Amino acid sequence: MDSQSLQTLEQGLLGEIVAAASLEDLEKVRISALGKKGRVSELMQQLGKMEPDARKAFGQAVNTVKAKVAGALDERKAELQALALEARLQTERADISLPVRPGPAAEGRIHPVAQVMDELAEIFADMGFSIAEGPDIETDDYNFTKLNIPAEHPARQDQDTFYLQPDANGDRLVLRTHTSPVQIRTMLKQKPPIRIIAPGRVYRGDSDQTHTPMFHQIEALVIDEATHMGHLKWTIEEMCRAFFETDVKMRLRSSFFPFTEPSAEIDIAADGIGKPGEWLEVGGCGMVHPNVLRNCGIDPEKYQGFAFGMGIDRMAMLKYGIPDLREFFNADLRWLKHYGFSVLDVPGLAGGLSS
């Protein structure tokens, strides 16, 4: 092929490049020119059949055409990409006046139980209590015996308590029926004065509208040399006042627990869940029994204290008007979206717990 033919080929290819209206058309031109079987590539294959002198001149001429075509392809590609981007921006223009779509932080919800746990922790922290924790699987000794619960007590029966296989030491294990074992663990390793709360999950063989096999409980324990029943009543009243953010009707009803003496039930008016005139039991309280102190190595002649515990789930029912305890554990996203809390709604006493 002479120089005139190469020039004609070059002009033709450059014209096709300029005429390409899209990236797809430009790619077809590239393949037809520089592809394995393209017109320029076929010329390069002829070099092997030529004399050395002619091969050198012809090879330089073909490479010049190839370089010009490749440069023109890159330039036209950049132009077409810019045009495509502009067209896309025109069709996908965002209206910045529209409200921002809520993300996961706004869509997610904190379960009422978790929220109430945080609220109660905030209240007790303000009173000077610290948080203590313990395992869900406890020994029979910590869950019952050291709490002065006799062997024949109904709470130790199989229909009320979930028993597990004994551990390697032969100790009988249970799913804890209250968070009181946390109090035992604290008294065994810490000397008075003691002021703790113990929130957590507990397990009992109950299931109806106001009972579930697994529920949540918070207990408080105070041990020192001068605590009396008046301190207990004041603490519960102040806790309820701060939690419900109003004066609530509460009563202490005389009762019996093996681990406290004297003992009382804590009842709160059930107006909040649509039952005016009725009372809902939320927990129990009393002065720590001397036998419990003695079992933990604390001298009951020198120290005394009080303890109380209440169901976190029932407190949530009363405050937020939730009528059925079983709904807490049904994993219904519609229910959670209605009763749940924003992840940014962190309880604080300064502005109100549920502000």
C-alpha cells in the first residue's frame, strides 16, 4: 500500500471517529481499525512479506497512522463520556428541597425494656447506687439456700423453677428466679457499706397476660449500720416519682419473704394501663433477714439493710400504657415501632427521663 492509500485510510478512520455519536459506536470504530482483524492491524501483518528497506519505511508510516487513530479515539471517548455524564445529570437531578430520607439511626428502635433499664439506672445512679451483675445460670446455693429459702419452699419446686444438670462440682444449677444471687455475690466479696442495684433477666414457670417464663427484674440492696424501714420506703417513693415523672399512688402491703423481715409487696395503681381503681403488684421489699447477712459473712448484730426488687417489664407497662406483657417478647416490628424509642433518646434526669 502506497503513502496515498495510507493517507486515505487515515482520513477515513478519523472521519468515522468524529462521526461516532455514542460510546458504543466509537467502540465499533476502534475494533474495525485497531482490533485484531482491523484495517490497521492487517497492514502491520504485511510487514513480514516485505524487503528490509521497504519494511522499515512502511512500518513507520503504519505506526504513524495507528498513533493518530488511537489519539483521536481517546479524545473522542473523553468527549462522549462528558456528554453522557451531562445527559445523566439532567435526567437524575436531585431536588435538594425534599426532606432527607431517614437512615438506620432514625428507623431503628430501642425496646421499652432496654429503655426502662436505662431510665432506672439513671435514677439509682443519682442516688449513689452502683450496678452489679451476675450470671443467668446460678447455683441452687446462691439462688435459694443463702437467701434463707428452706428446702420445702414452693419456689424450689420443679413446676416453678427451671433446673439444669449439676456442674462438675456436683452443684445443682438453675436459671435464676430473681437477681438476688447478685446481692449474695456482692455481699460475699464486698464489705459494708453496700449500695447496689442488680438489673437482669430472670426465669420462672409462669405464662399468662401478666407473667412470662422469662422477664426482667431490678433489685436494690443497701447494707450499713443505720439503715431502717423508713429509708426503704423513701427510696422506693423517690424512685417511682422520678420514674413516672409525677406523683403516683403506691402502697406497701404486708407480706412474707424468706430473705427479708419485715417484708412488704409493692403495689402501684393500674390507671396507666386502663384499669382505674385496681392495683398492679410490681415487686417486693423488706429489711434484709439476719440469716442472709450471716450466710454472707456479715455480722447482723452490727449491720442491717434493706432490699427490694421489681419487674422492669411491669414498670414499662404502667408508664407507657402497654396492656399485655406477652407482646414484649413477640418480636413484632409493628409493635416495636409503636412502643419503641429512638436510639438518640438517651434518658437523663436533667431534662426528664422521657423527654
